[in-house]
Amino acid sequence: MAARHDIIAAMTDEDLVSFALGLPETTEGSHFATRDFRVRGKIFMTLPGPDFCVVKLTADQQQMALATMQNHVAAVPGGWGLKGSTRLFHHAADSDEIRTLVRRAWRNAAPRSLALPED
């Protein structure tokens, strides 16, 4: 049986951006010189640098991600992290897990009329 790291399909920045922009009514912008992704004006994900993206989860969603993906996520330091902002190291994580967290962040920002089905 193959080791877990042998079967992971990680995402490049371009893959991540393409996926995020494919979610309904998502637009790309910039916030303090950082690429951001919004649904109806609300940021759900940022791409602050080459190593990770930041997704806006609820505190409970963040705790679940920290418990299940401890090698691929970390709370943002400080107050934003306490509110659920989570670093997602998308170059090393499984692409299905990445999509799940990005969809959750999108869902948290989107109005209910745009809600995607649960994963």
C-alpha cells in the first residue's frame, strides 16, 4: 500500500485561484496589497504569500481543521486566528481537503441564497 504522501494531489497557487474563482459570484481583489477572494464583497480567502492561503472559517470549523489536518493548517496568530482565520498550506495538503476548506470559507461569507450543498 502506498504511503499517504505518495497519493496526495497538492494544489499550486494557480489551481487554488482557479478553484476559488469557480465558486459562484467570486471576484478577485486586493486588500492591503494581498490578493483576496470575495463573494458579494465579503472576503473568504486571501493569498498573502507563496507558502499558504488564509481561509475565514468559524472558530468551530477551525478547531475541526486543526484536529484533522494538523500538518496542513494553523490558526493565524493573534485576534484574527481566534475568530477562525486559518492558514492553509495548500502546496502540501490533499486537494480534496483544500477544496472542502475553501468551500466552507466561501459558504461562511456567501448569502444563504448562494449556498453550495454541504460536502
